Amino acid sequence: MATKSESPKEATKPAAQKTATPKTAEVNWLFGKHNALLFYIGLGVLILGFLAMMGGHQKPNEWNENEIYSFRRLTLASFLVIGGFAVIAVAILKRPKE
């Protein structure tokens, strides 16, 4: 006998058909594997660049010009940050292989 929440057609179906799990659909990701790998590499290079800018062991009241204006902080870190953003842009704009 059909309950109030079931329609007459559902009441005639066996219980196994009512509780059957739906088939899993294939998920289409926005990025391909190669794009995601490039994205994470770019993110790592970007973080490495910011860490290179940040580093140094100097006291707050001390002015060490050689450490503040060092090659690592001004040049290397800047190139790493720009390179990281460039790799991320390529990862976003590149079409994934089908």
C-alpha cells in the first residue's frame, strides 16, 4: 500500500530499486593535471620569493645597510616573485589537453 509521501508508481517498485545508489558521474575539473602542477610550482616559487624578501637576523634598533639592500632581498626575491606570478598565469591560461 502506498504511503502519503510515495506515489502509486513508487509503491509498486521493489525496495532494492528504491534504495539503489546513483551512478557516479565523471567529474570534469577546470584545470588539467599539468595545469594544476604548474599552478602549485608557481605558488611555491612565489612563496619562496616572499620568504627571500623577508629573511634577515637584525635587531629592531640596528641599521645594517648591507643586509637590507642585499642582492637576495632586492634582486633575487623580486625575480622569484615575478617568475612565480608568470608561472601561475601560464597555468591558468593554458588550455588543458583533452
